[in-house]
Amino acid sequence: MTINQRLDLRQAQTLVMTPQLQQAIKLLQLSNQELSEYVEREIEQNPLLERDDGPEPDVSERTIDTFADGEAPPAASPDVSSEIALGSSLPEAADSPVDADDGNLYESAEDYSSWRTNSGGGDFDDDGRSLEESTAARAPTLREHLFDQLSVDIEDPVDRMIGSHLIDLLDESGYLVGDLAEVAEQLGCPLERVAATLKLLQRLDPVGVFARSLGECLGLQLAERGRFDPAMQVMVERLDLLAKRDLAQLMKLCGVDAEDLKEMIAEIKTLNPKPGSVFDQSMVQPVVPDVIMRPQPGGDWIIELNTETLPRVLVNTRYYSRISKDAKKKDEKDYLSERFQAANWLVKSLHQRATTILKVATEIVRQQDAFFRRGIQHLKPLILRDIADAISMHESTVSRVTTNKHMATPRGLYELKYFFTAAIASSSGGEAHSAEAVRSRIKTLIDAEKLEDVLSDDKLVEMLKADGVDIARRTVAKYREAMKIPSSVQRRREKAMQI
């Protein structure tokens, strides 16, 4: 056996995750708001990118062809999608990065110095208010509110220091999450002194703050109202029975009749289980739709991307041509070339993202046309593979497109994931039912029940099978618990007490 060396020529196909491909995949799963933030960061890092602040395209240029009920829509046009995302004259998605002389790229209406001036961001007081005015208009936080009271209501400096430490141990709901023994050890003071300071702090506003449990929180509020009698104290200590609607046991322990128990429960309902939440300064961000769907006269649908939140960017080829002539060093030329290619890839990735989202949303509307026309009872079972096969894409691509994307429809605002539900077989051998439609049917039946006819899970199974839904009892129980609907025994007790 001899050992020798030789050269072989082989052909092989491999899929390489290039940085450009990784960028396109990343952009695909971002919502419009997240995409805008991402593009802003890219504009800051790449001098060859700038915003397109020109007039928006006409609405007719942003809509796709509509389709009648039951007809398959044509594939979304790349030109239409590109109009939505970026403007016009975008390079094709299959093109590779092009040179500066490629006529398909945008030319800036302004030079780079103007771009820097316009995109520099302005000053810190764009709304015309001073820093003092902005601070004064801001509502105080829970800790600021408590520190203001601490400095007035507690004079002893040692108690103030203990109080300051306890304030720092509050969670956002106003509950004390630390252990008093550990606090005493850290501060080097007796545990009794810490406990006494805690009693003083529990008198501060809002009432119920510094509680260590839900029962203690409710007890502090009841004591403030003068309603913390022995019967109410037992009620607060046995909140588990109230959660189970075991009213008979509660009446026995509290020593009250049904009418008194009803009044006590009504009193409990008026209390605030999270007293610190009134100082929550977190801003609730409204959901902005990525896709807009609206009806057209004649029964068709129009589906378009929400251009209000889509970023539009341009490649400043004029600036690139000018500075590339002055670049002498190799590292300067490499940097400009890399930035130019990155800008081109970003533009094409945005174009491809818009086209893909529009294709997926259009197919979802076609598949769930009955839901949009007749309601949730007609929601079809749907999986990612159904959409992927219809538009000739991979399931993972459809999954990324439907993540964190919302569509505004005539029936409300829905996440695209909402339209994908499991199938439940039909008892009559007909078309399968959507799990979401079955859940809605269960809730409708329970909402319509009366005291003398509270529906058990077995009864719900019978009624659903009569409607053609082949479902097991454990599945009904699972759906009911997921909707936070109590059992039939608890519902009967609740209806009996009318609470």
C-alpha cells in the first residue's frame, strides 16, 4: 500500500449563513416599530444611508389587487411591496450588491453635510419645554411619595434611616419583599425597633403599603376604615376559601349569615390589592398594526402595509461617489465599500421583508375569509404549513413573519399568530373545527347559563357534540381553565350568592 498525494475537483452545494442573510432573517421577525428603531441605528452608523422624507406614495400604489370570496389572490407584486416599504425603483431581491454607477440606486437630493444636519436629532427640548417644566409635570413615583411623607411624619433619625431602607425593599405593588431580621442585622439595630418602624410606615399613604401579604394589605385598609372586626379578620385570614367560593365554610368560620357575608365580600371588592400600582409610571405602548385590511365595495378585501410606521431609507450615491474619489488609503476604500454594500443590503432586505409580509397576510385573509365575514365561529383550523405551501415558502419564514405582527381588520386588531389554531375533529365526519372557535363556543354557553341550570363539563361536551364537535371532557376543562372560568360547583355558589 502506497501513500501519495493528489488533487481532486468536487462540486458541492452548501447553505452558508452570511451576515447579509442573517440580517434579512432578523428584519423579517421585527415589528414595524422595532424595525424603525433598527433602521435608525443603521442610519447613525452608516453615512451612506439617509431617511426618505419625501411625500408618501398614493394609497392606490400601496394596495394589492383584491379578490372575491373563494378566489385565490395573485402573488403580491414586488413593485407594490417596494412602494409600501421604500418608494420606487428598488433593486431586485436576487441582485447582488451593485457598484456606484448602478442606476437602480437612489440619489440623494441633498449632500451628506445636509443629511448630517437634518438627521442630527435637534436639541433636548424639542417640545419647547424647559427641563424644570418637564420635571414638574411628571407625577412622583411611589418611593418619592413615601420619602416625602417619611421626612415629615417620622422625626427620629434612626427611624428615618430604617424607613429609608424599608422603602427600598418595596416592589412595584407596594409590598415589602425583604425580611425584617435581615434588615435588623444589616443595620445593626434590634428587630423590635425595625418592627416598630414598620408599623409607623404602614400608616403612610397609600393605605395598605408596606404589607407583607395580601391578607395584611387588605387588613390595613379595613382597619383604616374601622371595619376590621373579628369576622372580617377571619375572612382576610381565609382568602383561600373565598377564592374557591366555599361560602358555606366561610359563614361557619366567620359566624355570620348569608346576607352579612355578602356585604363583607362586597367590602373586600372595594379594596385595592396593589396599593402601589397607582404610582406606576410605565407607559402602556399601544399596539400599532403592521398590516391594514379593509373591505372594498363589492365584497372584496384590500390588504396593505401600514406605511405610517414603515421606515423609508435612501442610499446616498452622490456622497459615495464624491468621497470615494478622495479615498487614497486601502483601509479607507475598504470601509467605504463595506458601508456601501451594507446600505444596499439593508434596502433590499427591507424590500424583501415588505413583499413577504404582504404575501403571508394576503394568504391568511384568503384562508380565513369566512371568519372575517361571519365571525369567530367560522374560524378555520390553520397551521404554518398551510400558508407556506400556498405561497411556496418555508414554514420557518412564515413563523418569523407572523411573530410580533398585528393586522387591523374590520373585526378588530389581531396578531397574525391568532389565525393559526389547532383542529378539533367533527363528530359528524365533516370539516374540522378550530380550537379558538370551540373555546368561544364554550364561553358563550357558560355566559348564557342560569342558576338552576349550571353547565358541568360533561354537559358542555354533550352540547358541543350536538353541534358537531368531537371533543373530550378533559379538553373542555383545559379550555375552561385557560379562560379562567371556575368550575360548575364554584359558579353555582357564586350565582347563589349573586356576587
